[in-house]
Amino acid sequence: MGSPKLNTTKEALIVNKQTDAEKASTPETIPASSVTRGTFLKGAAAATGALLAAPAASAFAASSSRMAAPFFPKSPAGQIVIWDRAGDLFQVFDATIPAFNKKYPNITVKHVAVDVDTKLPTTLATGVNVPDGAFYEDNNLPIQAAHYTDITKWIQPYVADILPYKLAVNTSHGRIVGIPFDLDPGLLYYREDLLAKAGVDPNAIKTYDDLFTAARTVNQKLRIKPIRLEQTPVSGQQWVEMFANQQGVSMVDANGKLQINSAPYSRIMEWLQRVSTAGLGTRVPLFSPADISAVNSGQIAFFPYAIWALYGIQFLFKKTTGLWRAMPLPAWTPGGARGGVMGGSSFIIPNQARNPELAWLFYEFLMFNPAGYRAVFGRNKIYPGGINTLLPSYKPALAHQLFENPAALGSQDLWNVAVSVAKEIPGSYYYAPWFNQAVSYFGNDVQLLLDGKLTPQQVLTRSSSDIQSKLINRS
Amino acid sequence: MVANVSRVPTKRRTAARLAIGDLARHLALLLVALAFLYPLFWVTISSFKPGDDIATSPLSLDLGNLSLDNYSSLLSAVPMGVGFKNTAIVVIGKGLLTMFFCPLAGFAFAKFHFRGRKVLFTLVLGTMMLPPIVFMIPLLLEMGTLGWVNSYQALILPGSIGAFGIFWMRQQISEVPDDLLDAGRMDGCSPFGLFWRIVLPVLRPALAALAILTFIDVYNDFVWPVVIINSNDMQTLQVMLSAVTTQINNAQIGTTGQSAWGEILAACALATLPLLVLFVILQRHFIQGVLAGSVKG
Amino acid sequence: MKALDAQRIPPAATAAAFFRARRWVGGSFAPYTFILPFFVVFAAFGLYPLLYTFRLSLTYWHGSGSPRFIGLSNYSFLLTDSLFWQSIGNSAFLWLLIVPVQTVFSVLIAVILSAKTLRLRWLFRTAFLTPYVVPLVAVAQIWLIFFDGTDGAVNTILHMAHLPTAGWLTDPTWAKPTMALMVLWKNCGFSILIMLAALQSIPEALYEAAALDGAGAVRLFWRITVPMLRRTISFFVIIATLGVLQMFAEPYVLTQGGPYNSTTTAGYHLLDYINNADFGTGAANSFLLMLLVIAIALLLPWLLRMGEE
């Protein structure tokens, strides 16, 4: 089955707290005209104190002033309906609305928790009850791209400071149609204590071959199958894409040409097969009871995954909290990139929205305005230590540490690790419109490989021909 | 009465064998009944247990930790009352339409000879062969054009007069003695009067069964409502239940990572309760209604 | 106006036409008005979407712009697509798992329930019907917990009895039987009721006569009960077959078609296209499914009647 809509990703999902009442916000009595973008930014920069740690990557420091002429009237007014998936992120965004209203007191935000993955496609198709903005996963973006508002001119001031791959993901036919949200670099999470017990030095793991060797040592000494292998087909396909991204490729190139049957993917498949046949892998579906039980019982020592696996480490795998550490992914070739992207989401503004400009102002605030992105990613009521399972994809936001070092990782400086990894991410990460449908072919075939039923070459050949004939040729 | 497949006893030994057969019968039925009832019983008990316990030790009969926590947590997060209200509206709306028009059409097919009766009835039967899922998307688009997305009309009207209902009612009504109807006609009753004053009263048990069956079907229907409902205030109970279960895929609630199975089961219990209560009260009517008009193929 | 006057039909003639028409249709227009609501509702919410589906199935449309006509291309794609045939195969296999078992089980239980010396009949009947009343979404949750691969009740019991366990809902080999079990559990109550109703209509006299001839319980069952039940069983098999073929909700709530599309039924498969905004292919799939159901609905009674000979 190709649709990931019924599979969760990183965010915990809280049961919908929406009431019928409109989410009217309380406008502050700041005269809007006195707050220009410049004064606001300066004020915000001065106000942030507690979260400033040693700047990790000065490479990401913002260019000084980026003041663009405002596109909109000084005091925009109206109501916008914003859709977000139910869960902790919904609550986080909800909590940012007062801050947004400080800047734009006359914009009312009606924030609705919706199962966006199921509702948005049909809503866009029927054109009924279309929201002004919605959260949407990147792999779903291309499918409905024709229904989004072209925001190229609005986002122009920020384009230079957005990570290139994320911008590419939000671009359709040369037009930018989405507002980038998160950067999800892949990391290798490992059990420090288990590795110590087995006498393995994590710093010696520089390539996937090294990881294999290390896993074998752990296996021999501790009798466990330490490498976590993903069993959910759709997450598995994203996972493989992470490995591919490290090597500078994705399932399609910039022109949409299929490139699965190639050396980088071959390397991935062969490594997966090696791990599997050597009995070094524990295969579990993402965040399932089996996953929880395998981790809690010490079966898994290596968890190569998106940064948001930390959600599991903090909240699900309770028995092992504090014992995990994070390091960059190994490289596929000596000296190769040790960073890759896995998944991610963005925001879209339907072109049938009633107030697209106001929705843009909302997302602009959340993503590119320090008060906004600090409220989202940094300390907030929902996450007192900040969201440590995601990074912003906006370089100035990456300049200063936004979340506290997680206790679940023994207060390791995760921020630095993640941001330095993010620097290495190759830019070529593209989602084809048929990515979700490909799960029935490629995603399933990868699982069959891990089942031992297909060889690496069979997976690549078969998936390639299936995708080419059934998905690409029919587009 | 009921058919009896046991032998007429002729010897003492067969009397004993009869008794054993009787015991065996009761035992077998008891086992089957337990298998049918246990899961529901389990849901009810477990809905009072903490979520983590449900996931890790589902079978434990440890009644130590029972509480209403799951229910309060569920109700504070999900406005189930809204679901009940919407379901009630849809059930009543659709139910009334079915209960009125199905017997009416069944009456027409059973007791009138009119041109094209056979063809038209075959058409009616034919609609039963159309899989409902086939209609989903075009119906959704149609509702979009009509502006009926997320409305009560969209929940009530499509499929409000089912072919099965007509088929069954026709079956029942054809058993009504013609003399009754002739007498009515001679009294100067209009065709509709015949229906209202003569047929319906006679049909009471079958009508009760139809009502209950319709109630169950409409109450439990969730595929179409999930597709057509767009906003939270129009959700029916099943849509809410469906949302509660699919949005808690990995059974986690909140940042504490606690298992949400408790809330899910509480939602299931709440959603099942009204129907179950109604069913237990009315089961005799339902069963009699079905048995009275035994299907003769 | 003069021209209109000349065209106006004299009232007597209209009345005559009216009465003639009424006689022609059988004496009353009433039955037509009685059945009209059904056809109106069906035309509006059944026929129209159906025609629309057919038209859509001949196009390429992904939700924006206008549909592009591509003829039977969607159909030729589906008919040569392994996933499509897999979904048909899944439905066929599920049929095998569900219909025979349900039929036999219902008949047996109904027979036992009909025993004269049975007490608490109403209790048993209610018990058997209870699962039918429980919402499918709730039943699926029960199944998800009970049959969970690691902590499920079923595996716990099997483990205690030193029997092999399995990933009931995660192993492609076991997902279908587990889902079939759910369908059986939920629906047997209703089929038992149908069989009970049919059993009632068998005249007592037949049994008494045969019993006097010295026939045993088993002989009575095969010689009298089964033949008399034949029509009901045929009817039930047809209804159940149509139900299994169209099965959508069960995979939707339980397995979402997985693992590896092993529980993607013919009815569920089209959801894939809908979710990916491939409406043209989805419509073609819907239409093919409909043709399949109609074909079987027409073929099956004929087959069953052949078996009756």
C-alpha cells in the first residue's frame, strides 16, 4: 500500500483538542504601525538570552539585514483557517498564535486539528472548506502541487538562506509553492553502554563497512543483533532515501528521471543484505510495540535514522533513556558525506484559499521571524526544552541553539552534532509525485530483500521496471 | 415450531445418550457464546485499566488499577457528545426515510400489477450488486458541486432507500392476505390508505426488525461519513472513533509517551454502548421479525 | 393568442388520454409513485456517480485541470498489472476462508439451537448476535491488541502452551486468515439467524416420519435438513460472496491493506489510486470491480442451481 497517511512519522499524535469555538486571539494594544520588521528583529535578537550556547555553525549565521519592502498593508486583517495534524506539533503551533497576534493583531487564526493526509487531497479536489494553509509532508507535496499558491515572490527575500534541498522539495515547475518547515538530518544513534561493554569505539566507525564490523563485534560479545532495520515499507523507503541522499542521489534526479538502478542504491541494498544475512539486524516497524520491546530489552545498539528517532528514545524506549548518544551517520565511501535527509514537512497555501496573503504572513512569522521560530523550535509550553526532534531549515535559525541538550542523550550536545551534519547534506533530494505509490513496489521490495526473498539486483531491476512502466509512463 | 433432529427414545440407553447429547449441545453453544462475547467483555473491563497495562499484559484479570481515568482523559480531549448528536440526527433522518419508503415500494411490488413491474423490480435488485465503494469519489465530487460536503443531507440522502429493504418488505407484504386488501378497497381506501391503514399494522414485527437492522447499519456506517465529513463539529460517532484510532497509530498520547490504548478502548466502549443497550432491549423483536418472515429464497 | 388556441388540446381528450394511460399501466398510477422515491434517490446518488465514474475511467485526471481523454488505457493497464490481480487473488482467497466456513458453522449452530430440549435459547441467540452490533472500528482494535505479535493475548496463550507463535497481522501468510477470523466473528451471528429462520420453515412432520422409520440424527440432518435448506444456503452464499468481494472497511481498519498488500482486497485496492489523486485509474478500477461483482452475482445463482440437480 502506498499511502503513508496511516503511518506516523515523528510527531506524537495527541487526540484532537479542537472545540467548536473559533480560536479568537486576544489582540494586544500595540499600534501596528510602530512595529516594523527591522525594529522587531533587533528587539528579538536582544531578548534571547537563555538559549544562547556557543554558536555551532557560523556558516549559518544570517546575513545582516534582509529588509524587503513589505508586500502587504501595514495592518492586515482577516481570518485564516490553518490545518495541522493532531499531536504535539499542533499544540506547539497553537501556542505561537498569541505571539503572531502581537505582530498582526487583526488577523484571526482559526487553528484546526485535521487528519491532513486524508482530508487535504479530497478538499483540494472538491474545493469545499479549503483551508488557508496546511501542514503537509514533503513526500505528499508534489501530488497536489497544481493546487498550491505560487509564493515565489513572497518568499524571495528568504530564498538565499533556506537550505537548498528543502527549497527544491518545495518547488514545482520552477515555482515555489510551499514554505519549508523542518530539516531532518539522519543520525546514527548508538547505545554508549553496550558499545563500551563490547569494547567498540564509536569514533572508529567512519564508514558503513566499519559499522558492519562494529556490529559483528557487538553481536559476538553480547549476543544481540544490534543494527535496527526498518520494517514499515513506507518508512523503509524514506530510510533508503536517506542513505541515497548521503551519496548525492535520490530516486529521481532533478528532471524526474528514475535512477534507482545505479551504484549508490546497489551499495545500499548490498549492505542491507549483508547485515541481514549475517544476523546482525533486528527488524521492527517504526515505533511499534515490537520496536519498543526490542529497544527496551537491549536488542538494538545502532539506530541509524532521522533525528526524530529521538522521540522514541525520549518517550517510548523508557528503559534505555540516557544511554543513547548521537553521532553522524557513517559514510558510504571513505571521506563521503556523513549527512543525509530523511523525510520532512512543509506548509502549503491552497490556491483556493480565501486569504492566501494572510496565511503567508502567518507562516512567514513562524519560519523566518526569530520570535516565530524560537516559539516553534525553542522553549515553549509544550516542550520546555524545545523541540529536539527537528531542526529548522532556515539558516539564520540554525545559528543559535534552539533546544536544550536532551537528557535522554545524557545531555550530549545534540544541537552541534545535528547542525554540523546538516552542513554535509548533499543538495540533491527530490520527491517524485509518485513517491507514495512507489512504496508498493520499491518499499515492499526492500522489505522482501530483508526477508531474504530478493537479491539486491532483483530489487533494483524489478522496482525500476515497475516504477517506470506503472508510474512514470502513466504520468 | 422448531425442527427437532433428536431421536424418539425407545430404550433406557438412548435416554442416557440423549442426556449426553443435550449436555454436549449446551456445552458447545456455551463455548461458542463465550467466544462471541468475551472480546466485548474484555474491551469493557480493559477500558478501565491504565493504557500501559492493556498493551503489555492484556489478559491479566488484575482488577487492582481500575479507574475512570481513560474516560475522563478521552472526554476532555474528544467531544464525544457532538458525535452522539450527529449520529442521532443521521440515524433518525435515514431511518425515517427507510422505514417509510421501503415498505411503500415493497407494497407496490408485492400487491400491485403494473406494467413493467418485473423489469423495475429486477432493476431494484440490480442496484444491490453495485459495490458502495465504487461511488465514493464521484459522490464526493458531486457533493462538492452541490455544496453539500460536510452536511447532514450528504450523510442522510445517499443510500437512504435501500434495495435490500424493498426486497425484504416485498417478501413480507406478499404474505399479507389479499382479502384484507380487497376489503379495504371495497371500503373505498386509496392505495396509500391501504398501505397506511391495513398493511403497516399487520407488518409490525417485520417493521421492527427492519428498523433495528437499519439502525445498526446506519449507526455503524463509517466509510462514507469519514470521506464526506470535513470539520470536527459534523463528525458522527463512528468518524470520531475512526479518528481516535487512526490518529493514535502507535498508541501514544502526548509527550509523556503513555500508551493510548486505554482511551481508544474507552472510545470503543462508549461508541458501542448505545447500540448494545438498544439491541439487548429489542433483540426479541429483531429476532422474531427476522424469523417471522423466514427467507424462502 | 390565436395560434395557441388552435394548438390547445380540448380537455376532454386529455382526460381520455389520462384514463387510457392509467388502464394501460394496470389501473393505477399509485405503484409508480410508491417506487419513484427509490429511483429518484438512486438516479441522483447512484446512477449519476456511476456514469461519472465510467466517464472518468476513460480519462487521465489527477485532480486539477480538466480530465484528458485516453480511452481504454487505464483498463489495459489494470488488466496487466500484477497488483490488480493480486487484489483479486486476495479477495478470492478470502472468499475461500470465509464463505464455506461461515455457511457450515451457521448451519450447524442453527441446527443445535433448534433442538427441542434446548434451554436459554434466547440467551444464546443474543450472544451470537452481539458481535454483529459492535462497530467494526472497535472490533478492529480488539483484533489489533489480541493478535499483536509480541504482547498479544493469542501469542501469550500459545507461548504458555509451548505452541509456535506468529506475527498474525504482520506476516503476509497469516494476515488474511486473521482478518477472515474477524469477519467471521462479526458476521456469523447474522447468518445463524438466517439459517434459524429457514430451519423453522421445515415441517416438523418430515422429521417425525423419518424418525419413525428409524433414521438417526445424522441421517435426518443429511436427508432432510440440508436439502430443505438448500435454497437458503444458496441465497446466503450469494449474499456472502458479494460481501466478500466488496470488502473494504475491514482491511481499512485492520491492516490498511498490508503487510505487503497481502490483505488488499479488490475493493480496497482502488483506495491506493484515490489517495494518490490518480482518479482516472481509480475510476477504472472501481468499474472493473463492479463488473466483476455483477458477473459473479449473475453466474453464481446459475452455478448453485446446477449443483442442485
